[in-house]
Amino acid sequence: PTPPPPSSTPTPPPAAPSKPAPTPSTEQFASATAFLGQRTERRTKMSRMRQRVAARLKDAQNTAAMLTTFQEVDMGNLMDMRKKYKDAFQEKHGVKLGFMSAFVKASTAALQELPAVNAYIDEETKEIVYREYCDISVAVASPGGLVVPVLRNTETMTFADVERTIAMYGQKARDGSLALDDMAGGKFSISKG
């Protein structure tokens, strides 16, 4: 048998095998819990009228059904952005780019734009306390069901910080090391509906 004639076009070298994306470990996420910005608050005295309105609203909350709202949005641009950048994002940051980081950052922007939504009433001093930081709770799966840990100071977080922290909480939920402190203090919650 005779060998085939040489080809006029060079044969490209074989592609390098793609390495699998790094799998995050609990150690990788250890620094995520230390990521806290400033935690300042601003207090404003409540007028008598405001105190009365607050008391009536609290009475209504205690006696009436609570309401959860769902908002429909066009996710087209976000889905396109994720599709375009997800591989580069994972390679650079070692964590997957999900949709929750966009939801957290959008909610954070809204809380900063409308500080009254992020405020609470101090009954003892009759003051409205405006938080100048945003703590947002997100649902993550655990063997026992959903748990809702708190992302603290989301106003200082990047998409990568949000995704890394959610992944850390997911890992802690799966290995049973999620602490009560991890789930305490959230003032605004996001869940996938």
C-alpha cells in the first residue's frame, strides 16, 4: 500500500485538552465572610403622626394576611449577557455566573434609591433608623430544604463577590456548617419564584 500524497495545507496541531473549571472549596470561600463594608445608620425622630401611622400599620400586619408580590420582567438582555460571558467569568473568578448576582445588585440599587424601604422603627427611641448598608437574604438549597442566609453589605459587592458568597453559603448548607448568624439580620429577601 502506498501512503497518501502530502496535503498542500498544513495540519493544525491538536487542540490542548480543556481543563475543567475549578471546583470551589470551603477554603476558597473563607474570605467571603470577612468581606464587610461600613455598617452605618442614620436616625430621624418620628413625629406623633408618624408614630400613630406606624402603630396602625403594625396592628394591621399582626391581624391581616401578608402579601408577596411577583414581578414579570424581560430577562432577554440578562440571559444574552450571561450566555456571552459565563465561561470567561468562571475562568476569571472560579465561580459560575448566575442570575442571582444581577437580582441582588438591582435590589441593592433600589434599596439605595428608596432608603425608607431599608429602614426600621426603633420603638424605644421612637426613631426611624435608615440603614446606609444593604443586607439581602437569598434562598439556597440544603439537604433539609431551603435556607435563607444573608449577603451583607451588598452595596460594596461585585457580581463575582455575590456569586462567590452564594456559592460559599450553598457549600456550608450542604456540609451542615451554616450557622444561625449566617441567616440572621436580612432585611430584604430574594427567592426564585
